[in-house]
Amino acid sequence: VPAVANAASGDSPKFSVFGVVGDGTSLSEGAAYGSDQSTKVYSPYSVYGEVGPDSLYKKANADEFTSRKKAVLAESRTRLQKLPGYAQKKEWFNVRDELTRYMYETRGAVRGLAKTTTQKEKADAFFKAMEETYLQAGFKSQDKTLAASELSIATLDDFVASL
């Protein structure tokens, strides 16, 4: 017969409220459901500690933001270059997966970097080319998928050149 986990005969129940308020001996005490509470929290209802130099989140300056977004665009270009190979092999699921796997980040990077009206128009042209590639892969149209994937790479290059 399995024993009750961590039960002791004659011992009263141990409790913890949000892992912050309690007698300090319960399993969730000091952990608050997976958070690190080795430092003082700013509220007993929050799992987050006070903001300080050891915080994980640090506000990035403009140069760091731009370089991070440009790195996303470089990775996106690498992924877009895989599409013609997938289309040649008629691996339509790989074309569509590649366009959904990382392109959320790509859209955020493009929208974050596009400042001028011209850049925003180039961004829209890139998005339309990506969507056309996705659509044609769904129709399993090899020639149109290849043309659309080449257009998406070209429009991304055009956008990056405008930065």
C-alpha cells in the first residue's frame, strides 16, 4: 500500500499561501510555484522580485534593439533560402512549416525596423510575397511556389537594403 507523500503521524498540516505566507516548512514555501524568491518580492501577490541590477529583463538601447532585429532578419533569410529546395522535392509541409516556424519573429523585426513610408511599403511587399508562397504551397503548385519564394527573398533583401 503506497504511503501518503510527506505525511507524518501526529503532525498538523503544513500550509502556504502563494508560497510567500506560511510557516516556512511546506514544499511550496519560498518557491511560489516555480519562481525564485531568494530575494524580497515587491508584493505578496506577485511571483516577481523587485527590479534591480540582477533582474533578467534589462531595457535595451536603440543599437541593441536594431542589431537584435537585424539578426532575426538574417536568420529569416537563411530559412527562406531553404524554400526552393523543399518546393523542388514537393515537400509542401516543409515550405509551410518554415513559413510559420520563425516568421512571427520576422514580422516583429520588420515592423520594428520599418520607420519611413518607403520602408513600410517594402515590408508590406515582403509580407505579401511570403503569404503568396504559403498559399501556393497549399495548392501544391511547384512553379508558383518557386516564383513566390524567390520573390520573398528578393523583397526581404530590398527591405534590408533600405535600412
